[in-house]
Amino acid sequence: MSSQVVIPPDLPQLAAQTSADRPWPLALLSNKISEYVNRMSPLWVEGEVLQYTPRASSRVQFFTLRDLSEQVSVNCKAWTNVVPDEFSEGSRVILRVKPDYWVGNGSLSLQVAEVRFAGVGDLLARLEALRKKLAEEGLFRQELKKTLPFLPRKIGLICGSNAKAKDDVIVNAQARWPEVDFVIREVKVQGSASPAQVTAALAELDAMTEVDVIVIARGGGSVEDLMPFSDEGLVRAVVAAHTPVVTAIGHEGDRPIIDDAADYRASTPTDAAKRIVPEVAEEKRVLSEGLRRGRLAIDRRLSLAQSELETMMTRPVLANPQSFVEFREEDLGRHRERLTELMERRIDTDSSTLDAVRRHLRSLSPQSVLDRGYSVLRTKDGVVRDSSTLEVGDRVEALLASGRLGLDVMAIRSGDDSE
């Protein structure tokens, strides 16, 4: 461990005290970072081994450690006697390390003191935790699954280079339908680079409008070998794809998380081939049987229709169609006569009622009172009902049964006068 860095008195003693006018030299900052890193205690860290090439004659081994989920990596170095023989790229390891900061180029590395491999149990536990998390997000819901096409125009195939899984899919698919057409993307199906390559190939095939279904195939392997197909980014890419995705990863017992996200999970590459294309011989047999049954059904239907037609031709209405018209004509005549009778009766009844109402209204009319010899006196203020409302000399108008009279009041008598 290096000694504490002494800051010259003419410089700010703390980083927070620096300014544009009083900056620290870069070497001073680098030394301060080194001092801080060197004070860190040794610790355990977990990750995946990348870029490791064993050096048999070297006392020190170098490799890169990458985070299991994030795009974060750091250089590591270890004494050769610390690194196990089975240590290799793609290994999941737990390391006891001491951070080390190199002042000269400002690089951070880890000095490895002990190496332990992450057990399969730990890997499975992490897989199940991730599977549960994605399931709770709803990424594996059945309603998200897309229907596979009956006969795809082109099949996208993502597989390893010259892999047996590739041959299994192509050979079995062509055996079932010789005209089947593939668009093949060969990628790494093992190791840290696999998820990114598979995801890129998936995106490329998904963008091709002529590709109707995509198959991701790989042969069997250990839990560690199949880990790339449980990568969270790849799983989300499968769910987001617009083209139906079929997975054929490993064997029947293998189940990486990508299987839960796929629209169809095939137990083997051969099973995938059987699922994505129909059997041409079987389809021809089904078509022939359907054609035979269709002809029989049509013959039966025609025979039944002919029999029904002959039966209908024997009915009187078809033997003599005019009789049906004559019968309806008689019914129409009777209905017309009945309707005429009812209308005349209704008119007579309503006419009598109307005359009675008219007579009643006439009896209530003021004109009938005038016709009996009475008259109505009016002034400009209205009808005269009381003599006390008039004065001698007032002008009044008398309404008669026929005509009107203009009168002057000569005398007034109250209603209780005897004369």
C-alpha cells in the first residue's frame, strides 16, 4: 500500500476546494484515487470470465470479468497457481479480489487471491428468480403467444455454425415439404457473445416481411452451456418480435427461460421441423379424403333435393297454380265487401253523433238567445249588466238577432223599482 499523498501547501487541500483558478494537477488526482482504492478491503465478487488465454510459462494470468446481467467488465490478474485448470472463458466464478488502481494510465484492475466456481445450484436459483420476475411482468401470458402459420413462405433459422441442430431442422422440414425455403443466420450458441448475436439475428429476420416464422435451435448441453438462452435481453427480444418464434433448445429436459417466452416450445430441433411445416403426404391424403366426402355429401344433397322437388310437384297448388290465385281472389272479394260495410256503418254512426253535437252547440250559442227576441246592450267598456253603471245621456249599442241599434239613455231605473 502506498503512503499517503502529501499535497503541496500552495494547492487546495481538498477536492471540493479546487476551482478553475486553482486546479489540481492530473498526477495529484490520480495519486489521490490510487490512495482511496488502496484503502479498500479485499472482497468477494461474482461474474463471467471473458478473454482468457492461459499462459503456461507465465507466473501471472490475465482475463476479463464481466457482470452477469449488466454490460460492465473489469480487467483481472492472478498468480498462475491461483487459477484452476478448468478455468476458461464463459465460466461463472466467485473471486476474492483486491482493487488496484494504476496511476500511470488511470486504469482499475482486480488482483485475484482466490477463485471459486459458481455451482449449478446457484445458477439454477438465479434462473428461477429471473423466470419468476419476468412471469410476474406478464411476459409469458398465453394471450401474447402468436399463431404459427400453416405453411410459411420462408423460415428464419438461427443456429450454430455447422451444428447438428441446423441439419435436424432443415432435413426433417424438407422431408415433410420439399419446397420449404430457409433464411439461415449462423451465430454463437454458447459463451458470453451468444446472447448479443442471437438477438441481432432475431431482429434481422423479424424485419424481413417474407419470413413467416423464426426458429432458434441448439443441441443439448449443460446448464452452463444453455445459459445464453436465459439472458434477460434475449428473452425480452423474443417477446417483442412481430414474427412467431419457435425455440428448440437442447433436449426434452432442458428448459431455458427463452422457452417460456417463445410462441411455441419444441422439445427438439426435429420436433420444431414437424411443427413449422405440414407433412405433404398427410396433407394430400386429407385433401383426397375431404374431396371424397364432399362429393358424397353433394350427391346425397342432390338426391334429397330431387326427391323433395318431385313431392312438391304432386301438390295441387303446383298441379294447378291458377286455383290458388282464384281461392285468394274470393277471399279478397269477401274482405272488400266486409270492409265497405263496416266503413258505411261507422260513417252513419259518426254522422248521427256529429248532428247531435251540432244541435247542442247551437242551443248554447248566444245567437239562439237573440233569435228569441232578446238583445244585448254594450258600451265602449263592454256588455251592460247593471243599470247603475250607466248615466242619462250615455250612448249604448243594442245587438239584435239581426242588426244593431244605437241608443241614448233617457232614463235609468234600478233593478228593485216596481215600474
